[in-house]
Amino acid sequence: MELGRTSQHICLSNGEGIMRGMTWDHPRGVDPLLAASREWEARTGQVILWDRRSLQDFETFPVEELARQYDLIVIDHPHVGQIADAGCLVPLDTLWNEDQLADIAAGSIGLSYPSYRWKGQQWALPIDAATQVQAWVPDRLQQPPRNWEDILGLARAGMLALPLRPPHSLMTLFTLCGLEGCGLDVDGPALFPASTAAAYDRLLQLAGLIDPIAYDQDPIAVLDMMGSADSAVATSPFIYGYVSYAQAGFRPVRVAFQDLAATGHAGPAGSALGGTGLAVSSHRQFQADAAAFALWVASGPIQASLYASSGGQPGHAAAWEDDSINQQAANFYRATRATLDGAWLRPRHSGYMAFQQQASDRLNQALRNREGAASTIAALNHLFVASF
């Protein structure tokens, strides 16, 4: 489904035509880009039309195919190795120098900016920062879970949900590894050391206590359920933060977000970094115009004003530190900042995206069958070695 205007022809600075963009299908992914494009058109006369794809497609659809149809593409950072090999995007540091990118780099939330840097080049600019945090409903709980015992108690009471639809089961294993202080080797050959067993056993324990519908749920499905007036679910302890649900009126019940609970290793370290970046196709003719828009949208002043006020979840610290933005979102940004700053950067080599899907499927098989840690970890590592 196309967003915005369906037909109009204008003159761009480098030729006639209309730029086209692809984002992901959620108000957080769509609305701020529509608002930014309207303002961009008012300033420059350039029209950008946006299409959207599902969250599942966003996580799996080949970027190189999108790059043949769209000038601007919202991407996930683990695609960068594949993107670099395919040559389907423009390295933005070839269009903008370091001084022009300095504000965005300095304003990076955690590793958001460097997550799009691969082989010495910058393949996208962060417009959205996210990682796995915990979500909870103040109307149903006095406080969020503080430790593993709290989490298990809520799971046994039927008050906890966890998205396990691929790739989110794997993301939760990554996060639990971080909380256990278990270092993962993104360069291989094995990704998971033997100490991963403690993290896997926690995930296995939790998966055995919750509704099996979890295997069909992504974070949006879980948060929609939590935001329903007739739901008993009060928390999701490992879920990507979505500021939309923290804003009054987005759903019947407001969801709050918090740094990860202390379930193992001290501090909320090692959550699996998410978020999105805005990239420019190398196959399309409007590269300079598209790059100018990307630089503008990712800048601190726009992130902390138009982008945030239009339902976005900014990737720039100027927004995360703003008092009014935090007030409107029930302190979403300050309450999760420590987890973002300590988040872990997933592997990004060319074969990683295929591994992520295969490993998530294999992990879910293990969780459903109550498989032991040793054979599960060995199977995941075998898939990882084969991904190079």
C-alpha cells in the first residue's frame, strides 16, 4: 500500500521525478517519515512517496531488491555486510564528509551510529534507536520486575508475555547472554561459548511457563495485547522498546518501559541492539537528493522536534535528553537509556541474516522440544560457522 500522494510529477534539483522510500509498517516507522517528507517538500519542493512492509519483511526481505525500486530505504543494521557485498547502497561518507556527519555520530545512542559502519564506510544514518528492554503496565503492577524471581513469579501467574516469533527468540537469547556476562564472538568460528548454557536454561525455563502463542508473536503483537483493556498481561521482560505504547491514547492501556531487570550479570548490559537507519540506493538516480534528506532527518534538531513529535522513536541523543519529549512518553527515554548505552552489536557479516532466521527456527525447535543446552548450542554454532 502506498502512502501519501499516488501521482504527481515535479522537478527535482538533479532531474525530473519523484523520490520513493520504503519503511516498515507501524506508526513509529511510518508517521515521522511522512511528516518529515511534508516538511521537506515545503522547504525544497521535492516530493517523497513512502511504501511500507511488515515487520517480518523488514527483518528478512533482501535490501538489494528494494534498492532497485526505492531511493530511500529504512534498514536494520545486521544487513550491512550483505549490503556492502551487493553494492546496492551508497556509502554516505562518499557524499558527506566527517565534519558533516559529526553531529549525528556524536549524538549516537549507544552503538546506533557505528552499527551502520562496515569496512570503513557508513551505509546508513540512525533515525531510530531501540534495544530489548522491559515493558510493564502500571495499572496492573506496582513496579516492574527487579530480578529473575520476580519474572518467574509473574510468568507462573499468567501475567507475562514474551515474543518468540523469529528472530525474537534469538534476540532474547542474545540479551540473556549479555545479562549473564557471557561474551559472544561475532567473528567466530563459534558464536556461543559453553557458558551460554546458563542463558539458554533461563530462556527454556521461561518459555515453559508462558502461553505457546508466544511462538507466533512479535513485539508489536505482545505490546498490542498488553495495551488492551481486557488483558491480564502485566509485563514483557525482554522486548524491543516501542515509544508509541508509552504515549497517552495510543492504546486503551498505557504501557511503561524500563531498563532490563538484574537477572544475572550486574547492570543492564548486553541487550541485543535494534533500531533503524536510513540508507540511499546506488541503483537510483536521485542519490544526492536522497542523501540530503537522510542527513536532515537524522540531525539532532529534526530528531528532537519534528521526528519525535510525529510519533518517531529518535536515534539522536538530543531527543532522548529532552524534558518535554520524555514527559510526553512517560519517561520512556530516560528509563531505558542505560540499557541502550550498554547494548550489544549483533554480527553483521554477509551471511548473518540467513543465519539469524535459521538459528531462530532451530532455537524455537529446541525450546518447544525441551532440548538440553549442550546440543542446542552446538547446533546454533554449526549454523554460525556455515554462515561465513
